[in-house]
Amino acid sequence: MTEKCQLTVLLLCLCVAASFNSTAAQPVMDGNKKIHECVAAARFAGLYPGRCVGVLADPCINSVAGKDKAVDKAKECAAQELKIWAARLDKSLTAIKRADADISFIVWKAQKTWGPADEFCPVFDKAGPGAALGAAEYCRLQTVASRALLLEGLELSVSEH
């Protein structure tokens, strides 16, 4: 194979990979935008943005209720939204760390004590779908999202100093 042909094949592969990645990332990007807009609107209206937790997962879970493998599909719905809230949490942790070392240390210690929620959430897998259709994943979604919202508020505060 000539060098020119190899380069053409390489470029074609890169284009296909880029196309695949942008398609795969689209639902996450749309979801991130929807959550961002919901949180911004809630804050603008003076409302607690916790109302935005589940904005993606809940309609998804409702759409699979009563269908085959509803519990597994509901967990997938919760897991998709959980990824977005986890990224928001990480972003706030990073910003707080950059803005204020003392507060960052306190938050780091708090994060260590928040960890046991991961021990608590699996109880929903054992309790059955009546407790929460998304089971442990939905519990994790609620836990991580509430932490993210708390830390986003703290991030705004320390960033102003």
C-alpha cells in the first residue's frame, strides 16, 4: 500500500470514528443542556433547583414502566442522568479547589463521609421496584445530584471572592 493510500485510509477511519463519537455523545449533550437550562431557570425564579433532578430520568422511566425488563431499563435511564450530575459535581469540586484551599479541604473531608451513600443505595435493588423503579441507580442519581447542587452553590460563593 502506498503512503498516499495509507494516509487516505487513516483519514477515512478518523472521520468515521469522529462521526460515531459525535452521534454517541449527542444524547448526553442534549441532556446536559436540558439540566443546565432547568437549573438556571429555577435559580432565576428563586426556586430550589432540586426540582431538576430526574428531569431526564423520570420521563424515560415512565416510558418503560410496565414493559419487558422495565427495572433494567429504568436503571439505564437513571444511570444516563447520573453521568451528567456526576460531571457537574466534579466540575464544582475542581472549581472550589482552585478558588479556596481551606474550603476545598473541608469539602474533601465531607466527600469522604458522603461515600457511605454508595453502601446505602444498593438496598433499593433488594427492596424491589416498588421502592424506586430505578432502584440503586435512581438512589445514586438523587444523592449525587443533591451534592452537585449544594457544591454548585458553594462554587458560586467562593468564586465571587
